Amino acid sequence: MVGPGEGVKLVHTDRRNDHEVELALVIGRSAKNVSAAAAPDYIAGYCIGLDMTIRGPEERSLRKSPDSYCVLGPWLVTPDEVGDPGKLQVSIAVNGEPRQDASTSDLILGVAQLIAWGSTFYTLHPGDVILTGTPQGVGPVKPGDTMHARIERIGSMQVKVS
């Protein structure tokens, strides 16, 4: 995990490396078997998440976890400042070209449902981060590109690719 100023350092540049802009939520207190109705009480805040992916045959966790492949930022915004996380515009442009532009209302599972579901498998701890998933428009990046990600009521961040 890195901040936006650190940028993304691609590995396996012989393969396609894709950007995925997502809403990231940070857990504020331990949660186990939490109901969807109670889930919002466990959120410390929200930020923008860039979840980079290398395309290939390996297990997904390997293709998503190289150093710098998860960018969080530009800051943590508290739930009262965000309001309804199910009504946020999410977008990313690469070198000024729009790639993804959607709303969190299109998510298959909303924020509260993700926390409830995840907490049935494992205990969520303060500081844990859940990325919500990405809309259509995922595309490749290459060294030298600049990604500009934005989420309504959270802000925007510029991330360089090397």
C-alpha cells in the first residue's frame, strides 16, 4: 500500500497492468458478525483506492499485491462528511483520457453489505481497508502514464506510473 505521491511501480511490464478505481473504506473498530444495519457504525472513514492488477494465470492475490499496487488517498474523509456512500460519483482518467466514470449506486454489494458479509468470515480490525469493487472501463497503464482518480465528496489524486 502506498500514498498517491509514491506512485505505482509496474512489474511484469511484458503483461497488461490495469487500473481499477474504487471506494475504499477504513474500519474504525473491531467487527465480527455485524449486521448490515449496524455496519456504518464500524467505519472510520473513506478514501480513494486504486487497485492495480496484472493480467495473467496466477492466483488473483499474487496479481494484485506487488509493492505499490494499492494506492490509497488523498486523505481519510469521515462518514459524516461523505454522507451516503451509495451515491458517490467515481472516476479515473489516464493521461487526460476518461476511462471509468460510474456511481457507487451501481455496486453489487453496498458498503454496509460488504462489512456485514466480510465480518462473517473474519474479524475486521481498526485500520483494515475494504475496497468496494470497480466499475466498467478498467484499462491498461504503462510507465510514464499519469492517473487522475476522483470520488465525489472525498477528493481527487494524481498518481504517476513508472
